[in-house]
Amino acid sequence: MLIAFEGLDQSGKETQARTLRARLEGDGKRVRSLSFPDYETPIGREIQMALAGERHFGPDVMQLLYIANRYEHKPRLELWLDAHDVVICDRYRASSVAYGEAQGLDPRWLDDVQRDLPAPLITLLLDIAPETAVKRKATGRDRFERDMELLARVRESYRRQARQRGWALIDAEQPKDVVAKAVQRAVESRLAPRSARRRS
């Protein structure tokens, strides 16, 4: 089972992924976590330099780097999923679709390039306004985080994907504990039909 958290920076993805992991581990499940981009890999370091302005890539190259960064972890993902572990990702495939579409790239192409990555069973969109993201992190923002018009388009792409693909769309403007309860309900509701099928 692969669970993906998506949303703008400062939407609470890291906090909620950590909270969900603790809850699932408390239920006796073996849980693995990944956060993308992973700046510790060779491709991740290129991404980090680009975000800092030390590299100059077009939107298509940037998204291909983000996608390649996920493919770097594909063998590990497949190993964990084959072992029936729960895998929680802080950002995953939809992130490239949202940011790429916001920069004029074809979302169908971005989907297709990632077709060989394991698909998430559950995607949780933590939805906040770009203005909220700025309030939560006033300094040290990278070039994407400083572009409010871009962030508005990213949010709209995320919301479109959520509508079309049946994701859990959670109002992450709320307090952390309220969001955590909404995440728990969303995960349980999506797992319940699978449990019912196994019993039948």
C-alpha cells in the first residue's frame, strides 16, 4: 500500500505523514517513508542547485529531474511493496503534474513519463491557499515558493486532479489535530472496501 501526500509547500505534508506513520505503526503495520525530492541522490543534488539558482533548466528539464529522482527510488519502492509494507510519500507523481502543468507543460505527458512508477493506492491532497504558504514560511523560500501566481496555478492543478481521480481533498487551513483526524478518516474509508472484499 502506497500512500501519497500532496499539496503546496507548508501545507503540513511532512507533519501529517509523520503522524499517520506513527498511527499505522501503532496498529502493527511496518511503515516506510520517503520524501521527494530526495536531495541526497546525484539527481537530487542537481535539483537542489537549480532551486538555489546555481543551475538554469527549463520547466521540462526540471520536471524530468524530479521524475528521475523518483525513479532512483523505484527498486526500493517495489521491494517494500512486494514485502507488503506500507509506504508513505511526502510528494509523489502528482507533484510533477501540478507544477509542470502550472508552467505550461502537458499533464498527460507528465503522467505518461511516470507510468512505470508504482501507483499510489491513496492520495491525500492537503489544500491551502498560496497566501497561507507564505505566512507559514516568510523567509528562505526557493524560486517556486516565491512565485504566487505559479502557486495559484499549482493549487488549481492539484484540485483538478483531486476531482478527476477521487483523491481525499482535505482543508489544511485547519489546526493540525483536525487535519490529522481528517487524514485518518480518509485512509480508513479507502481501506474499508478492500477489507470487506477480502472477507467476502
